[in-house]
Amino acid sequence: MMYDRFGLFIDNEWRSASDRASKPVISPVSEEAVGAIPMATDADIAAAIESAGAGFRVWRDEPAWSRASVLRRAADILRERNADIAHIISVETGKPLAEARSEAVAAADQFEWCAEETKRVYGQTIPGRTRDDRLSVIYQPVGVCLALSAWNFPALLPARKIAAALAAGCAVIARPASEAPGACFAIAQALRDAGLVKGAIAILTGDAQRLSEALIASPVIRKVSLTGSVPVGKRILSLCAQGVKKVTMELGGHAPVIVHADADPIAAAQKVAAAKFRNCGQVCISPSRFFVHESIKPAFEAAFVQYAQTLVVGDGLIEGVTMGPMIRDRAVSKALLFIEDAVNHGARVLAGGKRPANLNKGNFIEPTVLTDVPDAARIMREEPFAPVAPIAAFSELDDALKRANAVPYGLAAYVFTHDSALADLTAEGLEAGMVGVNDALLATAEAPFGGIKESGFGREGGSLGIKDYLEPKYVRRKLVTRSALA
């Protein structure tokens, strides 16, 4: 069973819950337990907070170059352990090993990038109004941070938060998703092995709501970063408001894709289909509404269907499998309801649309392509978070933009065209924090990741990522000479 060498991580030690309580982690492939994780008690939460507070007071005083060295060593260790981490991810989520390996690499990249950013927290000098005025701005770590991450990218999501917080000089209490905590455990172990000071990171597992409420209520926690759904984000925001905590929110999305008439319909379809079905569609920036110019829609659909039909659905640990399961059975049921609703509104199923007949266990669904999906269908208004691709036609840019922007989400969007002016007009007109032009791969350590509207605020990654873990302090100094003091 997994997690035997892990558990709660407090004071640089792995431990069980103080009352020994635990809960199973269930495989979405076999529907059986793959391990058990501790259910943190009030005493465990208090111990983690005390440890993180003490760790922060030490870590914030470490020179930037020393902090950078630890984070860089952690990145190297994570790369050395890539195969083990990928195996854990695949067992927990069912995603194909190739995807899990890529995710583990991306998690290590976060630590390498943030190691360099540690040394580039630049302040500011402001010209004074008189010769004896000195005005400056310095940046200091916000304090102990709470990192709340989701299960769909169990290595990358906590890595983004933990690496940036530590780079800024903060301490972190991380609460990984109970469905897939193993990669976060591995990150903590890598940091310990890299020489991170005692208490600078803690890991707590257990009841997500209870942990969040107890931790956010503590005055020691000064910053909260969440990757999760919009409803969860709104609840966390309300809790943070009680103590006026600094917050970063990376919430749900419903990314539109606009494919213009001059685009190559086959190449565009292949790119967005690969992104759509990655991680079984359970990706917050997954392209999920496809507005294709009416003149190329048939060719685009044919290529999309062809791609979907090449996918092999099954256990990600098995060689040759290219799409794993959904995380839980009710997610499959919800996806099937979306498909049924779309069909009832006049859409047609071009591929998939049901559970695979050859798999009688696990949370599997066929990669699905729908066409002629009207805007009134639920799947065009609500985030599907599933391997279901709804396609609709458009003729004019203004109409496509209006429909693309007609949802409360604003995380990612995509544009395909060879016309540079049209690309700029479309990208600028889309209400999203990130836009891919002729590309469907957005996430990378060196670029800011985040959204607008109900998809959240704040940014993770890139040169902006560390800023959310720092507080600017303005200092005004009047020059006083010895003669003036005499």
C-alpha cells in the first residue's frame, strides 16, 4: 500500500494523526483502496500552525541565495525521483504514465524557476521632492501561507504554490486533495532532503472543509492560495474575509476555442483534441467550447472525431493506454447528463457518448464529440470538466466573441488563424486571463497562470508569481547630518 513512509508532515517529521484515524484513497481504475492517509485532528492542526510559525521566523531570515540553493536542490531531487512520483500520480488518478511523467517534470520546473526568482525580488527607489528625502519600497514575505490544491494535477498544483511561497521567504502549510496526496508528500520529502529549515513546510490531510476552516481561522495564516471550483473558491473567500487574508484564487474555467476560416482545420482539430482529452478532460484550462467557422466546420469535425477514435481508454499504468478514467463515478454520471441534455437540445453525437463497453469497472467514459450544440445546452454554459467536446458554427467574429464571453468564467481561451491582425483582435476581445494563439499548451513555469471574472484573481508562475507572497513596504527617510544633531 502507498503512503506507508508518509503521513502528516510536521516539524520535519512524518507522523500519523494524533488519534491514529485515517481514510482510504480509492483508485478510480479498480475502485479499491490503494492506501490510507491520516485524518488530522485539532491537535495536529495546532501543531502544524505552531511549527510553521516558528519555521517562518527562521526561513525569512535566510539570505536569498541560500533559499535559492535549497529550492534548486529540491528541483534536482524531484527530477531524480520522476519515475516514482509519476507512478504514484498514475495509481491515484489513473492518468497515463506519460502524462504523469510530464507533470512531475513540470513540478520540478516550478522549483527551478522560483529558485532564480528568489534572487530577483527587487525593490524600488523613488526620487524625493527635496535633497534630503529618501523614498524606497522594499518587499517582505507575507508570512505563513496555506496552499489548497486539487486532485487533477497533484504534483504541479501544490508545486506552484509551495515553490513561490518558499522563494518569497514564507512558510507553507499544504493541504493536498485527499484523492491524490502522494505527489505532495514527495515534494515535502524532496524539500527536507534538500535542506529546507525545520517547520518551513507542513502537510496536513483529512477532511478538506474542516482543515480549511480551522487553518484560515488562525491569525498565523496570512495568505491563502486555492486551486479549486468556483463554489469552493467563494466559500474560501468568505472565510478569508473574516481575517482580511491575502488570497490567490485559481478557479474553474470553460475555455472557448475560436477557429477562423483561414485556419488549417485538420491541424487545429488535432491540437485542441489532444488538449481536450488530456487527463480525461479534467483540466481547468481544457478547451471546452468550440466555435468553428462554418466554412471549415466539416473538416474540423472529421479530424476531431478521427483523433478521438484513436484514443485507448483504460488504466494509465498499462502501456498503450492514452486516456484514463475520471476521478469519481458521479463525474461520469454528470458528463453523461451533459451529453443527454445537449442531444435533447438538438445536438448530434459524432463519437463516444457512453461508458466503454469493454470496461466493467472504474470511472471510465468514451472520448466524446458533439456537433451543432446550441448555446442553450448546459454544456455550453457550465464547466464540463470531462472528455466531451461540443462544437458549434459561427460566421462573424463579433458573434463568436459574444458567445465565447457569455459565461461567468474567464480562465483560458484559444484562437486559430494565420491572420496576425485577426489573431490580435480575437485575443484582445476574449475575456480570459490567458489566450493561446495557434497553440493549446499554455501552462509553463516562466509564464503567469490565472484568470479573471469568476475564474479567480492573482497569478501563479512567471515573474508575477512570487509577488502574491510578498508585501510591499514603503520607507521614507529624512537625511540628518551630525551637525544638525549638534
